[in-house]
Amino acid sequence: ISSDMRKALVKEGQAPHTAIIGCADSRAPLETVFDAMPGDIFVLRNAGNTCSHSEGSMVGSLEFCLGALNTKMVMVLGHTACGAIKGATATYMQCKAGRIPQVTRALDALLVGLSNVAKKASAELGERATEQQIV
């Protein structure tokens, strides 16, 4: 990217063609994955790839992108072996076993909030589903 391109983005503004909601996992940098130039995509990332605890930030940012920037496409991109979903499933399994998880950090609250996703997956998979299958 050239200096002129960066200056043009500042002067002209951004006009991303796609908004992508993705996981915060550092192994999947979305601009690199999609070979995107600055201004091409509007990336929203958080652990677990969800809006359950970030309504103001994630949803508000998406509303801005669609409304003010007139972006026409939204992609929700997940990945396998998501640490947040693994943690949420472990939290769900603890609750299911009668152990109440201690919520002392923001991460704990996130995992408790995401455990409903694991609960739903468990119900869909049936009682014999392993923790790994639920993840």
C-alpha cells in the first residue's frame, strides 16, 4: 500500500464492500486470509465470534458499517478449535455436573454467557455427546 493510497483513504473515507464478524483468534487475520487492501473489508472480531456480550460494540459497529458506509454484504466467519467455545463448553459441562463456576474475571462472564451455545449443541446432539463433539 502506498502513501498516496493511505492519504486517499483518510481524505475520501472508507467504503468496504463486506463486513466480517470473526473470532479474535490471532491465527486467522482476516485481511490476510482474504488478501484485502485497507478499506476493502470492515472487520469485527471478538472471542467466540459472537455478539452475546458485546452488543453495543459489535452490533453498533455493524450498524454503522451497513448504514453510514453502505456496505452490502455481511459474513459471519467461524473456525474449528475455537478456544472460547471450548471454554464455554467446559463451563457448561461444569454447570451440568452441578458445579457453579466462579465468575471473577470478564473472561469467566464471557464463558458463562457463551455456555448457552454449548447447551443448545448438547441438546441437538443428544445425551451421549462428548464434550469434544459439543465443541
